[in-house]
Amino acid sequence: QDGDNGAWLEECAVRMLCVLSLDRFGDFVSDQVVAPVRETCAQVLGVVVRHLPESSLGRLVHVLGRMQASKEWEVKHGGALGLKYLLLVRREAVLAAGLLSDCLPVLQMALEGEDDDVRGVAAEALTPLAQTLVQDPAWRATAGSALLSLSWATLLTLDDLTASTSAVMDLVAAMYTHMASAMPVVAADGKGEVGMVELVRRLYPFFRHNMHSVRRSVLRIIANLLRLPDSAATGNAWLTTVLPEVMHLLFLNLMLERRPDALAASHVLWASLLAAAPVAALSAAAASQLRNFFSAIATPPGHPLDPAVLEGPGEVPPSVAAAARSQAQQRKPKKAKVSGMTGEGLAAAGLG
């Protein structure tokens, strides 16, 4: 009886994988694609995986990984969705079976790829793994550090038009939420580490992002950077450099934010910032910003704000993001030859 049940579940999984591989329907809403067929099939696959024997998980991960080698972004998108729901439902089983080492390279490849919608799903799939990757000694120094560096590098290619911005920001925020001590961030070219000042400045363009989830993630990241023991032990030396800039952007949040949760988070971060900043640095930052603050507060209702108040200091120039995006599009990642993902192809791959 158990064997028949397992065979029936595998047959269901094969059929869901066929749909994930062959479906090409996508409905573009604003700047984000909605794939209702692939999304629904991935959710059904998650239900099937909940009861699938552990002996079949490895073959399922293998097939979903092969889908990332396809030349068609829809196939990559379907594979990333399958891994997302697989990790949500059977994360503990994946860890126990040692399959995380098979999942991570596939998701990291999707995260650094040029397909924005695939990148967003990969970031969503990695977010539940953030605690394991930054706290487990077996993963922290290798996969955890590499993923953190990749996520920070990805921020340089994001802007208001990229659909994956919210998911990538949530991933970075989740990693710092569970981080017990600071982790090094390696530069994209692999030469040296990126300083905390540069990392914080990469967040500036997202303070007033049009999605409130992105704005909230920025606040979470900075709040978690302030609480890291390594930062507190050194007196938050990086904070002295960026304090005037962060105070300026936070003050804009306090004036312009309309979402109650983001506004409350801005107030909390403002208090944390004042408590963590060295007195001398805080006095200097206040002296340089108070004029703009008072000018903004004194603006009568219905009158435009002084443009000097709205000018954000130290934002990443558009040319930097554009150049990074151009380089990412010019890269030609190695792509393995993939057979057609029909029922026969999946059976040959070892599932079904």
C-alpha cells in the first residue's frame, strides 16, 4: 500500500513538473509578471511534496535544478517556484537529507541571473533559509557569506523598475535579523571586503522607494546593523561617517511616510540612531542638518518644500546601477544542454 501511495505521489509530481516546464502564460501587472498557472502548480507540488517519501526528494531537487539551465526564462521561473514551495514545506527534511548543498547553487545562480522575475522568486525561496545560513557554523562561513555578498552586490542592479527589489531587500533584512555577529561582505570582483559605509550608502535610493515593503526592509537592515555586537564594540565607527546622511533620509521618512508600520519603524530607528551615535558625531550631524529640518517643519501646508530639504546626500548615481545592469546582461553564464521537460524527459532525469 505504501509503495502504491508513493508511486501515485511521484506521478502527481511528474505531472506538476511538466506543467511548470511547459507553461508559457504570463500576465504582466505593472512592472511585475504574474504566472497564475505556474504559481498554482508550484503550490500543488508543495502539497504533494508534504507527503512524498524522502527517497524521492533528491530526484525532485535534481529535476528542479536542471530547469535552471534552460534558455527560456519561463522554465527557470517554474523551477525556482518549485524550489520555493519545496523549501517552505520540507525544509527540515531537505536539511536532514543533505540536499541544501544541491539547492543553494541553483538558487544563487538564479539570484545573480539577468531574469528579474526569476531573481525575485529565488530571493523568496532563500529567505526562509536565512537563519540557517547565518547561524549554523557549517554554512555561515561558506554559503552564508557568499549569499550575503551576492545579495549586497545585487542591490546595485536594482531600482524602482525592477520587480525583484522587494524580495532581495527582504532577503538581506532576514539575514541581518538572525545574525549574531557581523559577517564580511566580499566585493563583486572578489578583491577585498566592502566596508560598512559603502554598504549603508547602497540603501539610500530605497528609503523612498514606491513599494512600502522595500522602505520597511531598509529600516530593518539599518536597525539590525546598529545592534550587531561587533558594531557596538567598536562604537559604531561606520555610523560617524554616514550619520548626517541617514538622519536626513530618516527625517524625510518622518515627514513623508504615510504607511503606519513604516512610520512607526522610522520613529524607532530614529531613537536607536540617536542612542547609538557618538555624542561628538551627533552634535556635528545635527549642526549640519538642523537648518533643513527647521525649514521643512516651518513650511506652511499646501506650499512646496525647499528643494534643498529633499536632496538626498550620497545616493548611488544612476550610472552605477545602469553600468552594473549592463554588465550583468552581457555576461553569458554557462548553460547545460537540457532535454525537453516532457514526461519522458523527466522520467529519464530520474523522477517518475
